[in-house]
Amino acid sequence: MADTLAVAAAPDHAAALAVPHGGSTMEDFVKAKVIEVGENLQFRKYIRLVAATGGYIASYIHMGGKVGVLIEVATTQAATAGNATFRELVKDLTLHIAACAPKGLSRDDIPQTVVENEKDIFRARLAAEGKPANLIEKIIPGQLSKFFAESCFLEQGFVKDTDTTVAALLEARGKELGDTLTVTRFVRFGLGEAI
């Protein structure tokens, strides 16, 4: 299946389900396998990353296939993608994503509904602690900053050195390499998790 999808270059999940495979479509192939093996197999997740010019894409499979990561890192110099230090950094970033499960690349990627829900949780907890309402609203921005530091990839403490944020690590490695490194996107798949 994976080889067929790689060659077909389907841009999204719907297109991947329609890719011809084994005399039918991928969707029909999966349904036939369900009947054949008697297990409820599902092809629920599919994302295709295609690196822009100067970009580099890496993947990582963790925990015996239970977690998978794709990451795209943009560079300003084509030679950087072949550098061993750069590739080691990208590998470490995929390990970080697998271990820390960021909810988004930056604050802009966290849906406002999630932010509002977090505020409601903070308000309820602080009220239960007996904090006055006027103080609660002053405490919430600090609580949100902690939430973003835990949830946003670029703000998280790097898994191998929690005193350094991922953003600071990218900047430092970029300077070492004489380049500017930018994580443009990542995807973390967890077995049984929604995208």
C-alpha cells in the first residue's frame, strides 16, 4: 500500500482512498482486507509532505510503530540539507515531537476554542482555590503562557535540554551552520489518535 501511495503522490486522504490498487481503489482494498483477516482495519490518516526548495523532510517511527512523526525544515542554503549536524538536529526534533506531543507549531496553531477552554479550566480551578474574581483574570495570562510553553513546539523545552526552547535550539544550530532554519510544519501520528 505505502509503495503504491508513494508513487501515486495523492495530495490528501480523500485522494489516497481513490488511488487504484490491486484492481480496485485503496478504500476497496482495505475493505477486502477487513473481510479477509477478520479485523477492523482502517485507513484513517494520510498526509503527504513535499519539501519546498531548500526544505528537508524527515520521518521517525517510535514505540514499535505506535507513534510516527513527519517534519519539514526549511533552510536558506541547499547545502545545509546534506550536513550531518543538520540531519542530527532534524532527527532530534522528530524524537522531541514523538516524546512531547506538541499540539501545534506556534501559538497561532492552537485553535481559539482550545485556548478558551483552557481559560475556563483555569478560572474554575482558581475559583475553587478561593481566588477573588478580579485576581483570576490577572492570573490567567500567566497560566496561558505556561499552557503555550507546554503545547507549542517552538516554545517547548527541548527534550534533550529542557532549559533550551526548540526555537532557541533552531536559532543556535542555524548560526553554527551559517543558515536560517525554520520548522515549517510537522505531523505526529499516534495509533488510535485523531489527526
